Amino acid sequence: MNLQTKSGFLDRTLKNLKEGWQNIAGSSYDASVAGDRPDLPDSDLDRIRQQMKDCLEAKGGEVSARARAAALGHVYLALDSTGKERFLRLMAEDFDLNRETIDGAIGEVRRAGNDRERTEAETNLRRALDAPRVKLLTQFNALPEGVKFLVDMRADLLPLARKDPVLKGLEQDLKGLLSSWFDVGFLELRRITWNTSSAALLEKLIAYEAVHTIESWDDLKNRLDSDRRCFAYFHPRMPDEPLIFVEVALVSGMSGNVQALLDENAPLGNPEDADTAIFYSISNAQKGLAGISFGNFLIKRVVGQLTNEMNRLKAFATLSPVPGFMNWLDNTLGEGQAGLLKPAERKALNLAAGKSGGAKGMLKNVLSDPGWIDDENLRHVLKGPVLRLCANYLINEKGRSNRALDPVANFHLSNGAIMERLNWAGDRSENGLKQSAGIMINYLYDLDAIEGNHEAYTGAGKITASNGLKNILKG
């Protein structure tokens, strides 16, 4: 599925949302006017500010309130990236907390002379700590597709908030709302199939797949065949929008190569003979829900569902990328860290590459050319040292709070998984070579050990790894 096709799908989604609100909205400053000046010039800001105030005053009952919110949202959808940033900045700055009101409410709490006065003062303080922009945001919730609108608005906000503390405050307010609305208890787990799921939903899988690109409808059909499973979480206010989905292969034994796993020409497996479920792709479908985690619940729910469906399954594991490895290795080589390669490895690498030079520079140069994967001699020479470096990266390199530096490792270890096996040349794609020198890893979910592993990792940062992986590190 090429970028143009994905873009067309997203354009249609936006068009449907605009049309859904067009009949509700009513305003002198509407989407057609905003569309003529999509960068939201200064001359239009006063009218937007007034519309926001009108929404907060909520005059005229529920129907009028929905119309005002729809008009405001409709305007936002008509703006370009510059206009949206100006719109969001106006909301962030003009409808933020009032510090004088907060200080006054704190003073009331301190001066309270009895329990009744204290309770009343605390109520006023809580009200003062609720920014007007939060009430403004919640008004979109009542609109058709309003929750999806807010999720997409946060997706717009995230890159802006990284460089602007004012917009960061608005982003955090929106995150707080979405976190409460998207509690895992509200979510529905559904299986997606080729025969029973709608074409629109299947198209969304293609657009949202973030790990291994779905190249065609035939590719998607292969991933939904009888020896495969796909499960997704849905929210009742976004019933046709997957929030996160996982793709599973039912196989015999541990899979170590994603190209073999996704080969459309491979014979169809019999799910009744499978003893292992391989989770080979987990995709967050909504950028605006970043940082609102329910992926850990998804895996455990799917394990439970598969166990109930097929009691022959004995192992549950992932076939995962190591997305931060090559970036870490490039930085480490650039720092000139000593002892990365053994003398015999340096000599073998020089001979295989047909060049002489510093081992660190040679290693970096060889791995930067994806053609090495097709050179049998180079693959053989690189395997030992690069696997050892990858094992070191996964087990020993730590980020914040003593957690694994690699984000995928941190995700699965937080869920209670075990680092089970490294797979050399497990992903020979251009992206796989670029991010992890083609290495993939199996994280094993041992049902009897999940909780203990989770507690050890989240509490003390202890990483549970198999003896095989530890031996690679020692080698």
C-alpha cells in the first residue's frame, strides 16, 4: 500500500468528519470563510476568540451548544498547519488557568474558620484549578465523531508541545481527558477477519500498520488467513476505529524470520497443529493516544483468548524489532569505545571486507551498506560480534528509571516477558537492516512467570533473559 493510497484514505476520513458536522454547525465565521484564509490571520482571531467564549457561556440550551461546538470544530478542520497552531495557541493562552483566581481560592482555604467554610473553599479551589479550555475541549465530546476529533487534535499538538511550554499545558490537559475516557475497562477486544470485517475497517489496518508495511490486499488477506489472527481494541465512541491491534501467527516452534512468516507463497498452516502463537506486529493506530498505554492489556487479553480457543498452544512469544540498536551502535562507535571487537574479529572483518583500517570505522562502513546482507562471507564474520553487541545493548544499556534503553524491550519487559532469543538476519528488509542490522528478538510470555517478571523489572529494573541470550553476551 503506497503513501498516496494511505493519504487518500485519510483524506476521506477527514471529509466524512467535516460533512458530519456541516449540518450541525451554524456561525458567521464558518469553515468556508476559514478555508479562504486557512492560516488564520490576526484579523480572524477575534472572531475565533468570541466563538470560544460563546461555547463556554453555553447559552440557549443543548442544541445551541452543540451547534457552536460543531462550528468551532468545523473551522479547525478547515485550517492549514499554521492556522491550527494559531487556533491551539489561542485556546492555550486565553483560556488557561487564572492565577489570581487560584491565589484567591487558596487564601479562602487558609482563612476558613470551620468545616463548612473549609469544604466550600476547597470546592472553589478545585473549580479554580479547572482551566476553561478543558471545558471547551469536553464540548466536542458530544458531537458525532467528537472523540476522534479530539484524538486527532492531540496528534496535531504533540509535535508542537515538545518545543512550546504553553502548548504543552494544553496537550497535557487533553491527555488527561483522553486518559480517563480510554480507560481499558471501557475498551472492547474484537477479532478482525477477512470475511466478517468491513472493507473500511480492513483498509484502516493497511493504513495504520506501523511495523511491517502491508503491501497489498493479497498481503492483508494472507495475514488474516486461518493460521493467523488479528485482534484490536475499540472504544464505544469510536466503534469503527481500531485503537491498537496485534497480528498473530499460529506456528510450530519459535519463528525467527519475519519474511518467512509473511511469505504469501508459503503453504497454509493448520492451526490445529500449532503449538506457538507469534505476536509479530503491534501497531498503535491513533497517534493522538500516544502515552496512553493499553498495549500491555491487549497482549494479555489476546493470550487468554487464544488459550481458550486452542488448548494445544504451549508458547506465546513475539517476533520483535530492535529499533534503537543501530542508532546506539553508531553513537558508540563514534565515541571510540574500546574493546567492542576482539582481535580475531577485527582481522576477519578486514579480510572479508577486502580492506584494512580501524575496526570501528570498518564495522560502521560495512553495516551502512545494506548489500552486506547478501554477502555470505560478510554475514558469517559479522554474526558473532554484532549479535554480542546487540545483546549488550538490550541487557545492559539503560534509560530513565533504570529501564531498558530500547523502547520495544521496555514495553515487553514491563509486561513481564522474557528476552528469549536473538535471530540473526531475522528482518532482511531495508528498514530492518537500518534500525537493527536485521536482528530480531523473541520475547517469551511465560504465563507462570509474567507477574514475577513484571514486578522485578518495574521495581528494580531487573531484566529476565534466557541462558542462550546471556551466553551470546558472554561470547
